[in-house]
Amino acid sequence: MSGSANKNLKATVNKRTRKRMLVIFVIFILLGVVPVFINLFYVQIVKHDFYLGKATTQQMRNATITPARGTIYDRNMKKLAVSATVETVYINPSSVESDEQAELIADGLSDILGVDRETVLEKTKKKNYYEIIKRKVEKEEADRVREFKVEHKLKAIELVEDTKRYYPYGNFASSVIGFVGTDNYGLQGVEAYYDEELQGLPGKITSAKNASGTAMPLEYEQYIDPENGKNLVLTIDEVVQHYVEKHLENAVIEHNVQQRGAAIVMNVKTGEILALANKPDYDLNDPFALTDEFELSIESLEGDEYNAAVSEYLNQIWRNKVVSDTYEPGSVFKTVTAAIGLEEKKVSLDSTFYCPGYYMVGKTRVGCWKHAGHGSETFLKGLENSCNPVFMQVGLSIGTDLFYKYFDAFGLREKTGIDLPGEAEGIPHTYENLSNPISLATSSFGQTFKVTPIQMLTAVAAVTNGGYLVQPHVAKEFVDDNGVVIQSVDTTPKRQVISAETSATVANMMEQVVSSGTGGNAYLQGYRIGGKTATSEKTDQRDENGQVTKYSVSFVGIAPADDPMYAILVMLDEPNTSVTSGGQLVAPVVRNIFNDILPYLGVVPQYTPEELANLEISVPNVIGSDVKTAKTELSNAGFTYRIEGEGQTVVDQVPKTGERLSKGSSIILYTAESATSSLIVPDVIGCTPAEAKERLEAAGFNIKEIGTLGETDCFAVKQSLAHGTAAAAGTVVEVTFLKDTHGAE
């Protein structure tokens, strides 16, 4: 082959090789680049939203801003629950730079905040951006955390604004108000029931962070304002509530009540609850606190047993007995039976009955509380005497169909719908059970079925307010921060159950119960009080011999009886005393509450001529007057007097000015400092009013009678100064009297 041909051959081969290598190179490029472009397309176009979200999560940090929870007020705009600004301390573990810094953070925060060091240390090692160390941190502690953060240049420590709930009155109205948890969610009371309205909407701070986790300039930060919760105005009256709690607590302690006491005050025309209390109760600012007595009782328990005991105790003390517990209402229910019987013309006030101490229902003998019997009596007297045989006969004459119908109409087969959590339904008889004559007869006087206290008081309100079933409620309205009403609670009655005429008749009968019957210990001078006693056997809790040994005692009162406006129900569950009578244990409690709240609520007293004659008057101030002037002033006011000393000017007097005493009481006037004398108080417990007055006056003291108007069937149960106490002559000794209703329902 020639040299030129050889050169041409080589050139051709080289050209083909280069072309082949170029093709191979292009193929390699395509194989490498195309997948990259495909992947870029997939990532940037197809999965754009997904990866954008991940990038945003890595680059942005969110902090929640807790809204201010709405304030809770009483009906007169007194603050019962308020929110104050506190802070939440948290750390960003991704910003912890070293193990040494983690140790420093754990040491510092545990010391400042009083939290567990190891827990903090563990949180510094988490793979996230937000670990809460402590909530509800007060300003002083929060400022110390800031100083610690700045001093050691710890960008991992963060603080964010939060709110904390405070209750200015401690345990006041705890069953109504309730409390919130650490997360600001309501756990009990209206705090839980109206949680959504009170809570508001949280805000948010969204901050941009760079790769090192450091906050970027403010232009990259977004702030969304929180929306504060609505303010709630309750129907509760702080003054009325205080009086109710005071008298209920005294009764629970005095009568050694084992299963707590409950009390409600309701406006019978609107269903507004002015007061609602359970005793014992708890401190809203420290709802998880245990009493020393309880802690002592469980000191031997450990682990799960200890935790279970504590949980049971707290649930019991938090439990709202008024709405969550059922009981056999007993003779208070006779007011409902009376209303049904009168409305359906099955009985009249003058209908006559005979009580030998029992009534035979078929072959079953059902007893009256008065074993000797009441003898012949009218229907009115039957209610005054709380006679079971009378009401069994009325109940049987009403019959199953009507009784069942009215049980529904009075709202006793359903929840009342009160705006508090945990309401129970009650345990009424089924129609089939009520068809049994024994069940119908015993139901007529309030036994063998169960209702809640709020159900019972709502029914009594309907019996006495003109016949209308009202909706019980504790919320009055929602207002904004300027006090402008946003929303009001409707007080329209649900339905009319009985006629206005029947309602007025039963209210009048209840007044006779207080003036002439078993409710005499609820008598209050100057006010027309109606009421009904109850002593309820716990028929489902019998001893090993089948005997009922546990009782609940209650009393319902209305005022003024001629046009009822307010009703009170007080119930003591298992009093541990020798007396188990609602008339003796509970009627005085209702009287004391009415005595305090009726003047405050503007109910004007209306005295009978007898009451006016015995009306207490205020002792005038005669200190500094000459003796002659003092004598004249006291005589004109209706008081007698005695002079101690030889001076001509009064330097002291006993009783002091402002004390209220009945006319004829003796005022001791001292004309020399050294003339003051001291006497020994006699024992008047067990005496009638006349005997106690005679004994105290003979000893040189004045008497102030509580709970009677000179009645002869009363006896003294308490005196303000104990027997043997030394006191100045003329000192007023308050003596509490009770009518002897022992055993009466």
C-alpha cells in the first residue's frame, strides 16, 4: 500500500474514533444530566409545596401568644376571676452549642425556676426547636432568667408572654367558678362550661432564622395579635354568696355533716342563681391542695394506692353536689304533690283526713313520722304537720297517669340544663314502677326516687312563682372590655305547669308551715317566709339488719310568701347528730340566710301588730349626758335604766349605743369609772323563752331572742356567753331558740 493510501486510511480511522467517542461522551452527558433535570423538575415543580414547607419549617420559628382569658364578674361587676401576665420559659435545643453549655443551662434554669435539673438537661438534647421548661413564670423569676441568658450569651433560652388565672376571693363560689389547668383550659365550673367563650384565640410570632439558628432582622418577623376572651357576668351576687357560704359552713361543722352540705338561692321568676355553695369546698388558687387531716389519713399508702386515694379525694371535693349528686328529696316534695292535687281538683284545703300514725296501701303498712298519729286533720294541716298518710292518699287519688305527666312537666325526668358541667339526670320511677301503688304512695312524700338539689329547687320555683318552669342559670351576660353587653341570657320560662291560683295557694300553705307547722324554726320577724321541711331516709343504704341509719335533711324556703321572689334550698347530707330533723337542723340555717339577704336585696319588712309590739329598737347614746337627760331619753325610747355611781354625768353605758333590744330592756348607766360591776352569766340552755328571760334579767343581764316571738314550745339551744362567764351588768346575751320538732319531717 502506498504511503498516501496509508495516510488516508489512518485519517478515516481517527475520524470514526473521534465520532464514536463524541457519541459516547454525549450519551454519558445525557445519562448524567437528564436525570438531574428530571429530578430538578420533580423537586421544584411537582413537589414544590412539599419542599417549600420543609424549608419554611427549618427557616421559621413559631411562638404562640396566649390570649388573655375573659374576666369573670359577679352580677355587680365585682371581679371573681382575672388573668395576669406571666411568661413561659422554653429552650431551642438546636441552638445549644455544646455539652458544657447544656450543663450550664440545666444548672441555671433548675436553680432559678425550681425545676428538675436532669429533666432540663434531657430536653437540651432533643432534636427540635421548642421544649417548654416552665409555664406561668412570674415577672421576678422571668427577669432572673433574662439576666442569666444575657450574662452567658445563651441564645437557646427563650421567653414568651403567657397569662395566669387568679381568683381574688380564694375558695369563694368555687363550685360555680371552677378553675383552669396549666394550659389555660377550664377544668371545672363556668371556667369549663364557657371555656370556648372565655378562652379567646391565640396569637403567633413567626420569626425567620438563619442556618445557625440566629434570628434574622425584624422585617422577616410576622406578629399575629391574640384575640382576648369574652368577659362573663354571673348571676351570682357576691354579698348573697358570702352569707350563704358562712351559714352553710357553720351548719356543716356544728352538725358534723359526713357527706357535705349544699345550698342554693334562686330568683324564682327568672331562674337566676344568686348563690350556690357546697361545703367543704376548695381554694381556686390551689385546687390540688390536700388538707392536713387527709394527708395524715393516707400517710401509710404508697404508689398507685396513694395516687388513687388523692384522685378520689380531689374529685369528691371538686364535685358540685348541687347539680351532680342525686338524693331522695323527702317531704320537700310534698309541695309538688300538693300543687298537682289542687290543680287537678283531687283535693282542697278543707278536705279532711285521719292519721292513726300509718296508712295501709293494700296489705302494706306505711308509717307516718309521728308514730302516735296526727288524728283528724284538713289537707292544709296535713302539710303543716308534714303528715305522710295525708299525702299518700292524695298521691293515690292523683293516679299514675297524672303523677307521671306532672313529674315530666315539672322537669324532674330530665336535666334542668343549668350552665354548669356534670349535671346528673336524677333517678325517677319508670311508668311501670309508678303503676305499683306502693311506689306511687311513697313517691307522693318524696321517697323511693331521686332528684338533684337543682331539680328540686327548680320544681319548687314553678310551684310558687305563678306556675312557670324557669331555666336555672348562673351566667347573666357576656360583655366586652368596655362593659358593653355582647350577649344576654334568655330568661323566658320554658312552660306553665300549674295555674297562678294553684301556685298562690301552695305558697300560702308553705307560709302556714312556718307560722304554725314543722317549719317554725324558719320564722323571721317582719318577713313572710314560707317553707317545707324534709328528713329523707337513705333507703338504698341499709345496715346489716336492713335498717335505715343514714339520712339527708333539708329545708326549702320562699320569700315573701305573698309574692315569692327568692327561694332557698339547703341540704345536709348525713348529719352525725342525735337529731335528724330538717325542721331543727336546717330550717334555722335558711332563716339565718334570709335574715341577712332580704334587707340587702331590698325586701321591705312587714310587721304584724304583735311583731311591732315586740320590735327591737336601737339603744341611744347617752354617754356624756347628765343623768336627768339620760333618764328622759331612755324612757322615751322605751327602755328601763339603772344608775351605778354617785356622779351627775354618764361616763359609760351597757349595752352600748346601736345595740338593738326589745322594749323594756334595762340600760346600766355608770357615772364613775370605778362603778363598773361584773356579774356571772347563768345557764339558760333548755329553758323556754320566758324562763331564759327571767333567769338572765334576775342575774343582771339583757336577753336577745333569736328564732322565736315569745312562743312557749321553744327551748334554748345556744347562748352567746357561756354559763359561768364574767361580764358587765346589762350585757346582752343572745339566746337561740328552736321549736321542738324532733322527729318531724
